[in-house]
Amino acid sequence: MESVKQLKTYIENNNFNLHEISNELNEWKNSLIIYNFALDEINTKLKILNEEFQFIHNHNPIEHIKSRIKDPKGIMQKLHRKGYPITIENAKKYIHDIAGVRITCSFISDIYEIYNIIEKQDDIKVIQVKDYIQNPKPNGYKSLHLIISIPVFLSTGMQEVLVEIQIRTIAMDFWASLEHKIYYKFDKSVPAHLLSELKDAADAAHGLDVKMKKIKDSVDIFQTIGKNQTLI
Ligand code: 0O2
């Protein structure tokens, strides 16, 4: 829908009741509030784990955390794409990325370190793991995707809420955000030469990840030897 004028014409032509639509959208927004609480829970957990890691190992596995709630329009479109009737119940049942967290880190090893830490949390259940690092998408997309469930305690009782966590390196994230923009700029049909350049760029990003890890390992070895020499 390009403009409010178009929206108005669409509503008038299709006999839609604006009041009903607005009420329903509000109902959707209110039903989705629980996902905000789930994001608060997971963000606090990740912040504590990152600070503890820094304190004990002098290393920060997490560079950056971003979270978002999918807007009702996006949820409705995804339900429609998957062939489910558009209801709040179906959204909660079939759309697993209503609440999403994206974690970026420096090295590929950090990704699996974060995954292991999350998996060990007693109150978190890992429902699904999609490893697009071991099995990249044909376009070159790499990332580790988890669907977890986390308990949220309300005055009415506890509810398990699903959250999608995407974990990737800074290089993978750089690639994915540009690819996402290009994908939508060309309305999902990207010209072949750009697809091929994007694949090359994904390979280059992976090369950078491998190289940076090698340099870090060399620095770690150098520091350990240095410390031992001081002890002798
Ligand atoms: P947005 O706006 O990013 O939230 P499923 O949810 O399992 O039923 P889906 O959606 O194919 O099916 O799951 P998948 O493969 O785990 O991908 C979900 C999300 O991963 C996408 O969300 C993107 O954020 C990201 N993603 C997956 N593939 C690509 C890719 O090729 N390029 C980029 N840049 N990102 C990708 P959404 O729903 O597309 O929207």
C-alpha cells in the first residue's frame, strides 16, 4: 500500500469497516505484548552471560545484540504465505520469529560458544537449530538460527514463549544486511550477475572470518608464551 489515499480507496471499495480494522489491529498488538517480555528476559540473560564471560575469560563473545518484534502486517503476510488462516492463535502456533534476537560476534568459534551457553540454561528449551554456517544457503547466506522457548511469568501464571535467535559474525552480518537490501530493491528478483557477485562476496566474508581467527589464535599463543616466560 503506497499511500494513505490508496489505503482509503481500498477500504471503501472493499466495504471494510475502519473501526473494526483498528480494533482488530489493537487486539493483535495487545496479544503480542508477551513477546516483548520474552525479549526482555533473553536480553537480560545474554547481557549477564557476556559480562560474566568478560570477567572470567577476559573475552567478550558478543559484539552486539539487536532485537525486534515482527509487526502484525509482517506476521499476517507470513501466515498467508504459509497457507494458514490469519488469526492470533495461528500466529502464536505457526510463526516462530515473532520475537527475534540477532547476536553478532567477532569469530565463528564465538557463535558456537554462545549456542552452548544458551543450550545449558535450565529454563531455556532449544526447539530447533538451523545451521546455515555448516550448510550455507545457495546464495551464500550464513548464520546459526535457533528457535528457543523461554518462560515468562505473568500475574496469571507462566507462559512459554518462542524466540528466534540468529547468531552470526560481523562479516556474515555485513553481507546479510546488504543482500537483504538488494533482494527487496529488486523486488525479490535480483539480476544474475548481482547474485554471482553476492556469492563471491559471501566467500570473501568467510575468508575474512577464517583469516581473523588465525590471527587471533596467533596472538593468544604469543600471549600465553609471554606469560610463561615471565613466570620463569
Ligand atoms: P525478517 O524481516 O528478517 O524478520 P520458517 O520461519 O522456519 O518457517 P524461514 O522464514 O524460511 O521459515 O526461516 P529461516 O530460513 O530460518 O529464515 C528466517 C530469517 O532468516 C529471515 O527472516 C531472515 O531474517 C533470515 N534469512 C534467511 N535467509 C536469508 C537470506 O538468504 N538472506 C538474508 N539477508 N537473510 C536471510 P524473514 O522472515 O525473511 O524476515
